[in-house]
Amino acid sequence: MYRCGGAYLSYARKLFRDKGVSLIMENGDLEILKNTVDFFSFSYYASRCVAADMNDKTANEGNILRSVKNPYLQTSGWGWSIDPLGLRITMNQLFAGFLQD
């Protein structure tokens, strides 16, 4: 939603507008956003799989999205998929989308 460099991406501005979100910006805020990023943090819990059949009996209703178990991944004690490749892809996307010059 935000790209380092002092601006919100157009799809984020549209999402805010569509959801009725109004950001309160003061003079100088966008200039501050152009400063160097000193710390970047994210949480990655598990990847998700979807099924074409919405009546799939293996689907779970957890969180926001309905998903099915990925038969190619191991799961944690909580039943979440353990997906090191998904973590790597996420880190690459974050780097390319936010931090890369």
C-alpha cells in the first residue's frame, strides 16, 4: 500500500476512498515519508490454498479467507502450513515493492 519514497500507491488510495477511509495528513507529512527506512518488519504465518469447489469439505473457515489444506506442505501443531518457499517469495516481493531502488 505504501512504497518507500513518500507516496501511497494508487490502488491503496482507491481502496481507502472505496472504504471511506480518510487519512489525516498535515503539512510536511509526505516529505517525512520520503526519509530513509531504518527498520522494516512483517509477519508471515502461513500460506493459503484455494479450491474451485466452494463446497469442498476440506476447506477451513479460519481468518478472512476460506482455504483448503495444501497436500504438498507439512503443518505446524496449529495446523498451519510450513512454507519456506512462500516465505522467500514474500520477502522478495516486499524487497522489490518497497525497498529496492
